[in-house]
Amino acid sequence: MAAQPGQTSPLLQYFGILLDQGQLNKFESLELCRPVLQQGRKQLLEKWLKEDKLECSEELGDLVKQADPTLALSVYLRANVPNKVIQCFAETGQFSKIVLYAKKVGYTPDYVFLLRSVMRISPDQGAMFAQMLVQDDEPLADIAQIVDIFLEQNMIQPCTAFLLDALKNNRPAEGPLQTRLLEMNLLSAPQVSFKK
């Protein structure tokens, strides 16, 4: 049915009745949110999410992400889509939450890929994220691959600081990385290598 001038469209009336009855299913949620987002009325979507009126799904998160990545994060969290949650954390600069969330839900993301993405967006935050990846006894990513990412960005000093911290336990298996640290500094900053 076509909407009459000055009246609410039949589709919105239909969804209004359904919302009064309870939660919309996945498909209804998508169909309602499309026009609402096109009209730039994301506050309605926020309200419905708070009231638990929408069934959250990966598809709904993808739709919402085009308008608001932070709101999409809320949808992905409710829909339990770990890879998209972690992607949103990275895109919104919430790097410290990535490791905590991944451990909490038992999901292992591709940390090397994530670190490479973070380094492109913000080298300083990437360096902090790299430290988070190796702070446990068992690193979450291969240290040699992390070093490669630093060097791809020509970040010698942050890489040196990272390696000095990551190799502080002086394990025999880390010998090649210790050698690489020395070589890297001999080639790029010889004065650092010879300080006492």
C-alpha cells in the first residue's frame, strides 16, 4: 500500500504494532532498520536496542556499521560475532579491549593481521598493542612476525623498545631474536649499540 500524504506509512504502522507486541525477528529487524538508517534516525535504533526489541545478527551489524561503527559494535556483541566485534574494536581505536574480549569468549583472532592494520592506522597505538600481545608468559603472536611489522613501518626505535621488553626473560630459544635486535641497531643506529 502506498502511504497517504500526512500519514504514517503502512509498513511503519505494521512494525509499530509488532514492536508493541515484543521483539522483532532477524528479518523484521533488518527490514525496519534499513529505512530508519536511510532517514538518519539512528537514535530510534539505539532505543530499540536498549529495549531489546530487535534480534541482533551479523547482517544487522553490517547494516548499522555503515552509519555508526560504535553502534554496530553493540549489535555484534549481542549477536555474538567475535571476528566482527574485534574488527570494530580495532576500527574504533579500542585496542586494549581486543585481547580481553578474545580471551573472554575463547576466540583466537589473527593477531598479526590485526597488528598490521593497527600499525597502518596509528603506529603509536600499534606499538602498545604489540606489547599487549607478548605480556603473558605465552605470546599471542610470533615475536619475529611482530618485529617484521615494525620494520615494514621503519619503526626501529619502537621495535627496539618492544624487543628489549619482549626478550627480558633471556630464554635460549630467543637467541635469534636477540641477534636480530643487535643487527638492526648496528645497521640503523650504531651509536645505540655501543652505549654502555
